[in-house]
Amino acid sequence: MLSLTPLETEALSLSLRVALAAVAGCLPVGLLTAWILARYEFPGKSLINAVVHLPLVVPPVVVGYVLLIMFGRRGVIGAWLWENLGISIAFTWKGAAVAAAVMAFPLMVRAIQLSIESVDRGLEMAAWTLGAPRWWCLLTVTLPLILPGVLTGIVLAFARSLGEFGATITFVSNIPGETQTLPLALFSLTQTPGGDAGAFRLVVLSVVLAFAALIASEALARRVEKRVSR
């Protein structure tokens, strides 16, 4: 019943590749953004915070359309990439990864930001007064304390990337073997006569992947917290 067809296996493989690429791409920027929002006060901070979290509240189709305008071959950025570097992002799996990264970015930033804000600044100041350089304090004090939040952000972003649909189909369409991830393959099967069995298999697979990601997040976070508290 749950044996997958080659097309469904291909969609699963593509979804995992897109999700991993999305998380890898937005993690460095997410860490930096969360750090700035958590540790600094500056004019326009509220505006930047709103822009970061905007993908959570606007329809995903809007995000996909904006990405198409920016990264399409005639877009503001896409035209330059194509003419100068020969790189095309729209209607490719790389575009699917970009769409997934944009939609997952707010979840990652929020989880890391809350973790940074919960760190006791007194521990950092104690390390500084004992002569530890700031970069060493960051690596040995701050980073271990925020690691559970970082792991949570990574897993949430990964799970969100696996389930991304609206921005992806708008930006890169639904091309089998190139941009057809699990949600898009599921959508196609629901529109195909006799595709109910395949759709059910993909639903079960999607739920299993989501549960596995969340359980792994909880297990990793608890293990890290135990090590840090020792």
C-alpha cells in the first residue's frame, strides 16, 4: 500500500534536497538576523522585524510572485544572474529551495532570537571580566546556551520547507523531476483520476516526515540542554 512509484520517489528525493538546501542557505543569515534583533536597538528595528516575519502573514502566493519578479530571467536580479553568470533560478529546483528558504526563514529567526534573549548576560560579562575575548566567550558560553534554540529553528525550517506549496508553485511551477516536491506531487495526484491511492501514500509519508523532524528536534534539544546544565 505504501510502496512508492518512481514519480513519488522522485518527489520525495527532490523535497529532501530542496529542504536541506533551504536550511543550509538561510541558517547563516538567520543566525545573524536573530542576533541583531535580540541584542541591538537601532532606528527601524521594528520595520526590519516586520519584514523578517512578513512571510508568515501574507499569502504564500504573494511571496512566490515577488520572487518571480525578482529572480525571473527578466527580473531585477534574475536578469543579471542570467546575462552575466548564466544562472537561472526560476522554474528550477534551486528556485524551489529559495522559495522554501524564504518561507521558513521567519520560523528559524524567531526560534533563535528567543533563545538568544533568554541567555543570562551575567554569564557573558563574567567571562569578559575574567579576561576571555568576546569571540571566545561567544563560542564557549553563548553558543552552547543558544544551541537548543538553533536546533529547534533548523528543524522547524526543515519541516516548513518540506511542506511549502504556494510560493513554490507560483515561482517555479509544477515540473515533474525538476520542481515537483511532495506537496506539488500530492496536488497533482488529487487532480488526476485514479490518483487517490498515490495521494494517500504521499499524505502518510508527509505526516511521518513531519513527526520524525519534530521528535528529532525535541530529542536533540533535551540532550543539548542536559549537557549544558552539567
